[in-house]
Amino acid sequence: MTVRLFGTEPSFYTRKAFLSLTWAGLAFEDRLKTMANKAAVEEGAGGYHRFPVLDPGEGPFIIDSTRIGIWAGEQAPDRALLPADPAFRILVRMAEDWMDEWFLRAALLFRATSAGTRAFVARVGAMNLLGLRQGEATDAETESRMARLVPGIERFFLESCATNGVTGDGVAATRALLDGSAAALKKMLRPFLFGARPSLPDMALWGFLDAGLLWEPEARSWTKANAPHLLEFHDRLGVAARQRAPAGDWPDLAEGAAMVAPLLSGKAFGFQAFLDANRAALAAGDKRLVLDGVEVPARGFTEKCRRDVEAEIADLTPADRARLAATVGDWPLFRSYRGA
Ligand SMILES: N[C@@H](CCC(=O)N[C@@H](CS)C(=O)NCC(=O)O)C(=O)O
């Protein structure tokens, strides 16, 4: 049975899934999603056009990096990326969501603001579509095919920056998000977000670094100069995953909450206000909302993730729910996930 991960090199979530599988110690093929296999991969994934997707060898494809990470933990339970304690799982899911949905914006900053970065990333994207990896040799024919693909890929990146409000007035706010969260992370990551035990949000952060802030040349210079602790974290987690380091113990719920409070408590760097505004826009049937002074499309997928967590909170036993509420009940973000 061959497990195959399909994605691309500039994709943060592909790299997150890659490291989750590597951490779990699973044998898998790291495959590119190319123009040649796109139709077959999307058919296998039930029409889902994004990446990464995982073909587990038997049974349906698994879509979405979160589900791939959870699946990896099911195959290797002693290396699971979510804790067994159901109340603590909610906290880890919230931290992952913050990374996936919010730190994403910080990771897009250089693609949004630098034409050189867009050209760099789009070139690799074009190579990947043709089945080549970064650094592989290209001939003149391949270069001319790549040249035809690059403008569309650059447009796609600009659109995803705009979708995430990393455009116009939103650029300054995103820079503040990158500065502020990088500074907060400096005192965290000891050695990982939840201490000794790597978890799904660590994998997400690693993906944003590996395919973005430590990969794109300008972003890498910024990160090395301003946030070397992120480079050290990326190295540390990469080595732990590749060398199958012992998994480490989870902290307890209260300790875990204190560890991620600098990102998730209070305003959560604006994420809580966005979640509430997004939910209100969707409920009112509005297609757009204003984020940091920029109009962005309302995001159904974001609301679906929030509702999934809300349903999990509703499913907790009263005792677990009370324990969670006693720990993080005063975080505005928790109130958003609770649907309050
Ligand atoms: N929530 C999904 C997000 C996947 C996603 O947005 N993937 C991007 C690449 S990083 C993509 O496929 N974009 C292509 C598109 O939207 O058509 C996950 O975690 O896997």
C-alpha cells in the first residue's frame, strides 16, 4: 500500500502536511500535483481542487492539511498531533486555526509587497506544474512553457493576498501582525508551542516558514535579521520529525493555555474580531466584509472550521466543558468558537 501526498513546493499547507506525516514516521511518496496528473488527482479527491490531498493507498483521499495531520496521528497514536484530553484538543484546534487562518496573512506579506518574491515563487510554481522541482535543470522548451504559466500564477498569488486582506491599507496591518506575532513567539516555542510535545499548530507554523518566510529570499533575510528564533524553531522541528525524536509529554490544559495565551487571549491579533465579522457577514448574506480597512470576501470555509470546533465544544461532557471554560472562558476568541 503506497501513501501519496500531492501538493506543490510553494504551498504552506502542503509543507505542513509533509511534516505531519514525517513526524508520524509514516512511509509516503511526496508527489507534485502537476498539469499531467491534475485531473486524476482531483477525481480521486472527489473534485476538490486545492492541495494538499493525501491518497492513503486504500479508501478515500483525505483532503485538508488538518485532516491529514489528524490521520497521521491515528496511524501513529504515540505521535498524535492532538492531545487525548477532549477539552485540551479544543485549545489545540483553536491554536491551529489561528495559525492556518491568521498567521497565513503574515506569511503572505512578501508575496503581496514584492514583485521579485512573486516572480521567485511563481517560477517554482510553474516548474511544479510541469513536474519539476526547484533547482532541477530546465531546457529552452520548458522555459518557454514556464513563461506562459508564470503570469497566471502571479495573478493567483495577488488574488489570494487580496482575499486575505494583504493589500492596500491591509499591508501595514499585516506587517504589524508579522512583527507582533514574531515578537510574541520569541518567548514561546520552548521548544514547541505546547512545550515538549509538537502539535498541529507547530506543523502549520513550520509550513509557513518552510514555504514562505524562510524560503522566499527577501522574507528569509527579514526573518534571519528580525526573528532568528523562527529559523531555530524550523530547524529544531524539522530535525525532530526526520529523526523521529521521542514525542514528549503534553502539558496539562491550564499549562497549555498559558503557553498559547500570548497569541490567543485578548484580541488575538485581530483574529477574534475577524471571525465575528465574518460570521455576521455570512449570516446577513453579505458577500464581503471590511478587514483592516480593506474589503475582502466573506469566507464560508473559515466559518465552517469555527462551527466544527463549536460542535466539538457542544459534544464535550459537562465536566470537560466546565474545565475548558474555567481555563479560557475569559478569552474573547473562545467566546467566538463557543458561538456566544
Ligand atoms: N484548509 C486547506 C487549505 C488548502 C489551500 O488553501 N491550499 C492552497 C495552496 S496552499 C490551494 O490549493 N490553492 C489553490 C486554489 O485555491 O485553487 C488546508 O489546510 O489544506
